[in-house]
Amino acid sequence: MNYLIVGGGIAGLTAARRLRALDPEAEVTLLEAEPRPYYLRPGLIAVLAGEKSLEDISPYPPSWYEEQGIEFRPGNPAVELDPAGQRLGLASGETLAYDRLLLATGAEAFRPPIPGADLAGVFTLRSAADVERIRTRAEEANAALVIGGGWLGLEAARALRTLGLE
């Protein structure tokens, strides 16, 4: 059996681990749009604050996938699905065949529909790439505004304050 999982977050990773346990002989391929292995998203705040590195919040290094017999393919997102032909097209132009497909693509950050939300210097905080962009901008900024008063918003404000921003 050839299992193809689209999405390397916690849902996709958990499914890959479970499939491997249930069917040790199966081919299990895990696709991830991001160019890196799974990381603990709540830990992004500590990375933003400079308190931890991405490696610190990544519980499964690339070698772990190989040890588990899971083919991990980061940085090449799915762009086309042919359910009748049981094929999945990737951004690189490659096509993968599968017997069983799981779409575990997760979510995207919400941008409020307000004027200016799409301007340069306005960021969302959902991925490691978002953290990199925010940290780069923070190096040349002296103040920041965080929209969102939940746990993540408060922790983002604390992290930005740690970086010296008002």
C-alpha cells in the first residue's frame, strides 16, 4: 500500500506514525509545503524573542523520518489533485501516485479585512518564515502594534518587547 499524506504538521505527522505502526510494509510519504520538518508552533514565540532556535522547537529532525521509514519531502507543495487517476501534482512539476491520500494541510493565518492589512510591514505569525520576516523587520524598527489580545497576541507582544520594540 502506498500512503501519501499532504501536510507535515501535527495531524499529518501523527497519521504517518500511526500508518507506519499499523502497516510496517507500507510506503508512507509525507509532503510538507514548508522547507523544514515539523516544529511546535507555540514555540515560535520563543524563536521570535530570540530565546530558542527553530531546532530547539523541532522534536523530529530529518533523520527521524528516515529511521521511521517515512519518506519526508519538504518544500515542494501539492498544486494539483487527480482523484480518479490517484495522482498528485507538485509545484516542481513532479507527479506522485498513491493508493490512499490524506489531506492534512492545516490552516492559514487570518488577515482582518481592514484597509492597510496588506501593506509592507504588516505580518501574520503562523510559520517559521513569518518569524524570520518579523525578526528582520524588528531589526530596523523601534515600535510594533500587535492585533489580537489572546494568548498568542500577548506572547507576541512580549517577544517583540524582548527584542527592544515599544
